[in-house]
Amino acid sequence: MNVSYLYSLLAVIVLGLIAYAGAVVGLEALFGIVIPYLAVLVFFVGFVNKVLDWAKAPVPFRITTTCGQQKTLDWIKPSPIDNPTTTVGVIIRMLLEILLFRSLFRNTRVEFKGEKISYKWVLWLWLFAIMFHYSFFVVVIRHLRFFVEPVPFFISALETVDGMLQIGLPGLFISGATLLGGATLLLLRRILLPKINYISRAADYFPLFLIIGIALTGILMRYFIKVDVVKVKELTMGLASFHPGIPEDGVSALFYVHLFFVSLLVAYIPFSKLMHMGGIFLSPTRNLANNNRMKRHINPWNPKVKIHTYEEYEEDFREKMKEADIPVEKE
């Protein structure tokens, strides 16, 4: 069995202990100011560089991935979303893919029942993915309250909806629990399913363990090991306004572990599969209209080749063709 996940787990634990020890021995400025700024810098430089590399990649042909009938004859019903031939169809298809993971929703699993092959609709992966991604999105939006003052209305409204269950004190945020649950389920899928485990490497497990570490440290700080939120906001507001500073009385070492995990994840994004957050918009299998039957697409860098047409061939060899009793178009 592939045990690459153990290396990633060990790496995250060691990194967390390093951040905790650093905060204890007085390196708060390193983990609270220097590393977050470096992480954001690495993220932006890496993200822009990756997007520019993708944007410069030539795509001379339409290589769209399709799941429906292309527009052909008038009496054949096309599939305008699954196999779009217009820009409007492409936009709708992209929105459904980005917001609802439509292709993942139609995920199937092949099974052999005796000598027959059957296809089973697998919905649970789509549910886990939706739960994980939207929880992550809500958590990120909620945390913007630490970087702005006054807090915008939409963030306060989102917090109210997120904590509507009113469980415990302070109230339970649904997104925090579902983020941890979704990341854990996706991790267990990679570990327990033999086929997925076989193709998984340490780089696939590392971001999942980082996200679980972020969620766990956040839950610990909110519900169990309380931190001074005022001091936390003082630090984050200083980072956002480019006037960084460490609060005089300090912040819990657990907060620096949490911030260090977030910084690592942010810096890791451009160099990992997490870059699908930007790559989906530049994917030629998704963002192109499939109009191959309507328009001829020619490779723009093909070298010009001198064509010897049949008419020219006949002009050169007409007499010999006649001698060999080969029919010619012109006498």
C-alpha cells in the first residue's frame, strides 16, 4: 500500500512544531510578519508566472471535451451546453463547471458483474468536493473581517448565516466544521481507495494535511484555547496596511502555527495542483467553442509547402500517360 501520506503528515507536524517553538522563543516577527509577506509575494509572482506561461501556449485547434451532440444538420438536435458552438454556450458551460462542478456531478464508476460491464453513478465525491470548496470560500470571506475596519455588511451577514445553528458559545460556524469534514473525507478517499491511493504521491497529500491543520488550529483557537481577538486583528490590520507590528503583550503561540500553515498553503498554491483555481479559466478543453464542423482551423505555424496539383502533374506527363493508355482530362 502507498504510504506517501505518512511523509506529508510528518512534514506538517514538524512544520507546526517549528512555528510553535519559534513563537515561544521570541521569533514572533519572523512567523507573524516576514513569512506572511514572503508567502503573499511568492503566491502572486508564482501565480502570474504560471498564468502567463499557460496564456502563451499556442492552441491552434479546438480540443474541447464534449459530452453531447455537436451542431450539425437541422434535423439533429444539438447539445448547446455540453457541446457548445457559440460563446454564450461556452460561458454557460464554464459557469456550471466552476460554480457547480458539473462534470464531476456526472462521475461514473466502471464495475464488472460477471461478463458484463456496468456503470454506476458516483455522487458522493461531488458532494464532498462541493462541501469542501464552498466551505473554504466562506471561511476565507469570513476572515476578511480581520483585515478591514469597519467590517463590511456582507461579511457580517455571511457570519450570521454561517452561525445560524447557534450551537455552543461562541456559536458554531457551519463552514469551519464542513471544511474540516470535507478535507478529511477527501484525504480518506486518497488513503483508503486502492486505485486512488496507487496514483497518489506525497505532493497530493501535503495540501490536504495543511488545510486540515489550518482548520484544526482555527477550531482550537475559537472553542478551546482562546486567543485575544483584538490583538490578532491588530496584527492582521498592520499587515494589511503595510505597517506591521507585533502586539506588546503577544498572541498565543497556536495563532502563529495557524498563520504559518496559512502562509505555507498560500505560497504552495502556484506550484501544486491547487493551481486549478486559475487554470480552469485557461483550459482549452473547456473555454473553446466546438465549431470544427463550421470553421476550418489551420495550424498557424505550419511551414508553407509547394503543392504539385494533378493538373500540373498531367501537364508534365500527359504524353507518357497517353502512351501508357492512362486516361487524361485534357487531350
